[in-house]
Amino acid sequence: MPTKYDSLKVESGTKERLRYVAAIEDRAQYQVLDEALAEYIERHADRFRAGIDRMTAVLRRGDRALAAHMTGLGEEDLARLEGR
């Protein structure tokens, strides 16, 4: 199956550094990005797991807790907005 490529927006300075790194290593830019992202995810896996655990806890508390989390409002504030 052929590989699908999508465009990605980055700051111009980042794009320039990516071009340099890819040229120095004689690799395609997407290969450099793929490797960098994989390393980033591996290095920060604990943070991602903690974030997933936090979101799971919010989801277990129900819709109001989820709405509060997504809006940054307290559950009490949402209840007042709902007229409760």
C-alpha cells in the first residue's frame, strides 16, 4: 500500500532547521519528523499516560464534569447556567 503524505504547517524557522537536518543526514524531511515525533512520544510517555488517566477520571464523573473540564468552568458554575 502506498504511503500517504499530508502537509504540515510549522514556523518558518522550524522548516529551515528541518531542511538543514534532512540535508545533512541525507534523508527526507518526513523521515526526520517521523523519527523526532516517535522519540518525543517515547520520552514523554509518562505525561501522556497521566493525561489519559486524568481524562478517564473526568469521563467517569459524567457529562457535567466533562463539560466543566472542557470549558474551564466549575461544575457549580455549570449548574447555575443550567438554572439549577
